[in-house]
Amino acid sequence: MPKNQIMRAQDAISARLAECYVTIEGIRYNFMQMINFEATFEKNKVEIPILGKTGYGNKAGGWSGSFSGTAHYNQSILRELMLRYKNTGEDVYFEIQVTNEDPTSTVGRQTVVLLDCNLDNGTLVKFDADGEYLDEDIEGTFEDFTMPETFNLLEGMQ
């Protein structure tokens, strides 16, 4: 019987070692003020009735993408997009690129680029007389994505 393979602790990816870039109208910004970020892919499934079966089947009928994160409240770039939309009705779409790479891990790096991103909402002004620092939530959707770099398989996965 083969020995059970286990993941080495060093192959857990550090939560802090990432890069985040936002590209708006050809200008690339290093969004180093991000505290956390997550993008999700959700299949839109349709229930399929099947004759002779008491349950339903499920079939993918498309997908949607969304993102959310928290950033230090120290940039006006996204607020400027909200102001532009308010003043002109022009809704600006942009890209977000996130790379995870932990030099201790053997999995290498992964890069995902979210395309046609669009804000859902945003913080205009904020203060907290009792706080230590200001942060803001960022939420939106994306319409496509690419993965120019993917993690290597861990030893023992295959």
C-alpha cells in the first residue's frame, strides 16, 4: 500500500506575500494599500427536470464574477471614477491583476487578471476620531479573467 502523501507546511502560501495592480485607461497603479482582496467565480446553474428521476439535474447556464476587498483609505483614484460617472454618466471599466508568490513554497507563483472590472459602490469620505487608521471596502464585478501564471502541482498530488 502506498504511503499517504501530505502537504509540507512550507507550501502553504503566505497571506501577506502578494501584489495587486489596477490598470485604468492604460495607466497601471500599484495598489499596495490593499489589506485584503478576493475575487469569486460563480456558475449560474439551471435545474433540469428529467423524466423517470425524482430529482433534478443541474446544468451550467453561464457565470458571473465579483470581487471585494479592504484597502487603506489613502487613494482617490477610485473616487475619481465615481465622480466621473456622477458628472458625465461614463462608467469606466478597468483591470485588476493579483499575483501570489511565496519564495518558501515549491508551488511558484500564480497570476490572475480580472478584466472589465466595474465598481458596485465606494466610500466617498470617512473619519474616525477614535480609530487608529482609516480603511475602505471596495466591491465590484468583472466580466472575464485570464491566468497567465498558475501554481505548480505539489509533490504527491499526481
